[in-house]
Amino acid sequence: MNDKRILSLLKKKSFFKEMRVLYRSHVLFYSIAIFPFLSYSNKSLEVYRDAIENLIHSKLEKRYSRRKIDFESSFIGSNGFKNTNEERPVWVMWLQGYEAAPSLVRFNINRLKNVFGDSRIHIITKKNMLQYVSLPVYIYDKWLSGIITNTHFSDLIRVCLLSQYGGIWIDATVFWYSSSSLSYLENDDVFFLQTLKAGGGGNATPVSSWLMASTRSNALISRVRELLFIYWRENNILIDYFLFHHFLVMAMAEYPSITEGMTRISNAQAQDLQEEMSQHLLSERKYFRIMNNFPFHKLTNKGNDIFKQNLSLFFNLNVERYK
């Protein structure tokens, strides 16, 4: 890599933050060792990231694979939710509450109510979450103190809800385009989207967590919950942003019969709209062509300027349509 490319990388705001993460993950020296061999192409950087993720996964696997909870904990919260529907509950979380949510989140939640029915939708917030979930006190305290971020706290909440009650978890930034639910969400013992390239594309964590479904007390989901409980009992720092995904892959390996029976759906098309909205100003025709390719679409509340301009088109085309 030439000097100009190195300087360009160093100037990026995220560079030193990334170095701190690598140091905490105990892979900094490895990442520095392979750094000079980068060509700085997108493909090269992808391979670089995958190599680091695979090393982190190996370290986590060595430490946590097959481990069980061997300590006692005090819990806070409740297991008292009673589902009054014959169908699975649908879980959506926005800690600040619906009224304080951004326009995209409120629109998505309203759309979910139209598709699944108002009574099935349960919006989890900071005020009501302990009415639904039971958490170890040490995890709740670490979240309150900022050791566990809201993003990673939501990972804990989703596996607690699914393990305790079952149901369908949908991130608040997911737009449901289909006019109905899907059979694998309603009927499968466990479901989540996956990266279906050969070998996972070299990715150590070829799974997505923003749309999940399971039965109550599903062994695979409960195992992810257990691994997260163990990790946060022993740690005050996050070894990797995709910790949840690492543990989900480990649980899949521990329960091969469950994994082999899963419906396998690629996460790629569900993310196409967000990628296109972040790169190009879309025409109405292009927007609907992408939209019609898949029943739901993962969007973001933190897009770049191009994405925000496209979001105006999104609202113009959909608000009246889905009133």
C-alpha cells in the first residue's frame, strides 16, 4: 500500500476507534501484520475484515463454546406476559417510545400493525420492558451505567423475549412491503436470515439478527441468551460489534439438527434498497423495481445525505398508500 493510501486511511475518523476495538479483541498485532498486504480495493478490505472477524470468532469459540452458566444471579423484571392471540406475538423495540421515535420508525410500526394486526404488535420501551423480560441484575446495571450500549442491549432483549415467549422479532427500521406475514415466521421452530454465499463468503458470522422468529424456549435461541449472560458476567467491554452474531453461529454449531432444519433465506435482497438509497437518487420506477423483489426491506435511521433525499421519495410514495 502506498503512502497516500495509508494517509487517507489514517484521516478517517473511525480509524483509531477501530484500532482500540482490535486491541480489546486481542487481534491488533495480527491486523497490523497483514495490513501492508492490502491493495486498498473494496475486495481487499472485505477480505481483511473477514480475516479479523474469523480470528475473533476463533477466540470466542475457544473460550465460550460448550460453556454453561455455573454461577447464581439475581434477576430483575417479569416472566408474566400472557399472549392473548393464538398467533405469535410480534416484538418491536424503540427504547424512547413510539411518540419519540423518528418518522421512519413510526411509519414502519404503523405498517406492521396493518399487516399483523394491532393486538399482535408489542412495542418494547425503556418504561415497559421489565414488564416483559427477566434480566440478570448485573446486565441491567451495566446497561444503566453505559457499559452495555442500547444497540447491544437490544440483542439481549430480543433473545430474552424469544426464549421466554417465542414470537417474531422485527427491528424498528424494517419496512414491511408485503401485505401479509410469511409462513416461516409463523410456523418454523426458529428462523433468521443468513448470508448464503458459498462458505458464507468467508464471513465468520453469516447471519442477520434484525428479523428473527422462534418457538418458546427454543434450544438454539436460549443458548445464545446463555452465552450473552456468561459474556457480560465476565466482561465490561465489547470484544466485537457482532458479538451476538458470533454467539448465534456458535449455537448453530452446537445444535446441528436444529440448524439443518431451518428455512434458509438470503439477507442480500432485503438490504438492496438501503444500499441503493445510499448510493444513488432513485426514480420512482427504480424504487418499485427493488421494492417488488422482496417482501420486507431493512432500512436505517442514520443514512447519508443521498439516503435522506431518497427517504423523502419513500414517504411520498408510501404514506398515502398505507394509511
